[in-house]
Amino acid sequence: MFRTGKLTVAVTALLALTGGVLGVSAAAASQPSTAVTGETYVIGTDTTFAPFEYREDGELTGIDMDLIRGIAANQGFTVEIKSLGFDAALQALQSNQVDGVIAGMSITDERKLVFDFSDPYFDSGVQMAVAEGNTEITKYADLAGETVVAKRGSEGETFANSIKNEYNFTVKALADSATMYDDVKAGNSVAVFDDYPVLAYGINQNNGLKSVTEKEQGSSYGFAVNKGQNPELLAAFNIGLAELKSGGEYQEILDTYLDAPAASKDTSFFGLLSDSLPALMKGLGLTLLATALSIVIALVLGVLFGFFKVSESRVLRGLASVYVSIFRGTPLLVQAFFFYFGLPQLTGQSIDVLTAGVLTLSLNAGAYMTEIVRGGIQSVDPGQTEAGRSLGLGYVMTMRRVVLPQAVKIMTPSFINQFVMTLKDTSLLAVIGFAELTYQGQQIYASNFRTGETLLIVAALYFIVINLLTMLSNQLDKRFNK
Ligand code: GLN
């Protein structure tokens, strides 16, 4: 519960009112669980796990989404949904970045050690599927010597691992269903292990797969909160679920999604382009925002630590060296995970995704900027400083009037280079759920399974923007520096 404002109270009141008028939640109105009333909870979910969560025209929809929204309305709280991916959602829950997870998440004994689960709301189980045209794999024994794919951190992965020695195959883990299915269709993996209702739904929507084995006995799905956290939310979920069941809404939700007819969408490239462009543009906006913020902060850090590096003081030089070696000596991806998932666990303070992203990118780029500034200053012939000093100018004046104007000219191409790198690096923030361009692309192909074409569009957008900005920067460089 990160935000409780007047607005949420008003929204809740409105919902309660409409509920009352429509006679929807009469039972709820008589015994509301007041602990959650007016609260806003952040809920993490998978990117695509149709029919439980997926996007329809950019909007998150599906059984889980209708269920959590229905229960929230019934119990008088508000939800803010974060589509993070399955594994990332569980990580986010563990580090209290989200208050709860609903993601077709199986209630398992192992998970019960770290999470508290609601009452089960759907029975599921793992099943194997292969590419539609595959006639060779019909049972587990046919997997000998082959590679199969499953979702990282999922029950499907656990199950595949539990039988891989017996049947002598290799298990590879990917983060989301769309890339998993693509992997099978491309022939990189011969089979996928996923939950049977999800496979059945996908096959029904012509995703190019078919199931060949019986489903395995599996566990049920539950809504999860971090162990010992938000018990009132869990309680409200259970009451809401029971009421949606007795009121018939639960069954209605299931019927809506489980009986969905096969999709008949515009399958042309231009159809895809026009469907996806609005979301991609939104992503591009965030990409540019994160880049701009990060580059400005990085510039400040770079100038500061760059001067430290050429200073007379050993302490300042040492400080700058430590900073540079930490951020240059660890991968950006690890830094992003650390700031978003790790730091909150260590400090108990949650951090929003833009802040974590900008922190990562600016500290990282700042380290490279430091080296650019140091290199620039040091590449100016020491004779220039001597000349300045012998003309009677002080250190600061010599720097400002003699050294820096020359250094800046030398540094500019490297600055432009760093700027372009930072812009491209924003794409890594997709892994922490920052809704930039790459993330938007992933969300799109996660639900339409047109990975290749979507990635082409995403790449083209990066290409156009980066080249335009490079041209502009070079133009400015010529104007001011030559
Ligand atoms: N039910 C599976 C699990 O909990 C998979 C969930 C998912 O992929 N979203 O492990």
C-alpha cells in the first residue's frame, strides 16, 4: 500500500455507490473488510499468460485481471497492476516492490516458505507441447538428447527438471511465454512445459503448437503476498473471492475467457505497425526521458569525478577511482537488478522503477564520463598550462581560459558516443519492468506471438531516433567547437 489519497477514497466511494445501485455487491456492503478500504495496492503480474493475463489493444486483461479488479471493487480497495513477467513479479514481491502477485501462480510448498497464499482460485497442472508439425515427439521418452524450454521460476520448469535425468534431456529457461513458444517453433527447443490451461488456450488461438501428452497432476493458483506482509489484503482477497463465487461473477469471468473464439485479427505487417505504434511511441517517450535524465546527471558526475581524477589530492583521486572501477567493473544488468530488487531488500525502502533506472544508467554513464573528462583534460599539451601560468594566470583561470576550451573539443565526440550508448542501454531496463521501448515491444509480441516483425519495428525506431540525434549532435559540435 504505497499511496492512500483522497482520490482513492473518492474512487472507492464511487465504486461502492455504483455497486450498491446496481445491487452487485450487496453482501460486501453489509460486511466490508474495513482494513483495506480506500487503500491502493500495487499488484505484480506476468507479461503474458493468456487467458490469465495478456494485453488486448494495449490494455491488460484476462481472468486474473478481472478477478483482482472485481475483488478490489467488491472490497473497496484500488489496485495498480504492474506487468513485470513471472519471475520478476516474484522477485518484486520478495523485495516488497509490489504488495501482491496474481499471475497464475501455483501454490507450492516451497513457495509457502516465503509467501502467504490466498484460497485457491483455479486448478491447473503442467503439460508438454511441441510444434504443430512435429511428429517425432509424442512422449517424454522421445526427448532423449533434446532440449526443452520452460519459464524461469515456474512449476513447468520445476517439473521438467524433475524428469530430465530419467529421460535424458536438457532444460532451458526463458522469461516469458511468447519467447518460449517461439523457441519451439524455431526448432531451438523441441518441446515446452507450461500450464495446461494456458497451452490449451494458445493452441486454440492457433499459436502453432500442439499438446501431445496428458497433463500432470498440478497445484492450484493462488494470489500471493510476501510472508507476514499485508495480511489484511490477503483476507480481503479471500472474502472478495468467496463473494464473487457466490454472486456468479467468478463463473462469468471464467466463461468469458475460457470459451473465447479463435482470434481473427489483421495479420498484415501494416496492421501490426498501426496496432503497435501507439504503445511503442509511449515507450519511446520513456526511453528518451530516462536517457535525458541519466545523461544530465552523468555529465555532472563525470565533470565532478573527472576533476577529482586530475586533482592534486590523493583522497579525491582515490575516491574517483573507486567510483569508476565499481561502475565500470560490474555489468549494467546486475546494477539495474541491484538498484531495483536488491537495494529495497537491504534498506526496506521501496524505489520506483524510473528512479532505479535513472540511478543505474546515470551512475554507470557517469563512470565513463569521468574517464572522458579526465582523458580530455590530460590530452591537452602540458605546455599549454605552463604557458598560461607563465602569463600570470592562476590555476582556475588557466583551466577555464586555456585548457578546458581545448579539452571540451576533444571530449565532445566521446560525449556523443556515451549519449548514444546510454540511450541504447535504457533497453536493459525492460528487465525491471520499466515501460520503455523494448519493454513495450516485448509486451506486444508476448500477446500476438509476432516476435520477428515486432522486433524489426522496435529496432527501426531505435535506429531512426539514434541516427537523428547523432546527426543533430554532430551538427552542434561543428557549430560550437570548430
Ligand atoms: N503456474 C506456474 C507457476 O506458478 C506458471 C505461472 C506463470 O507462468 N505465470 O509456476
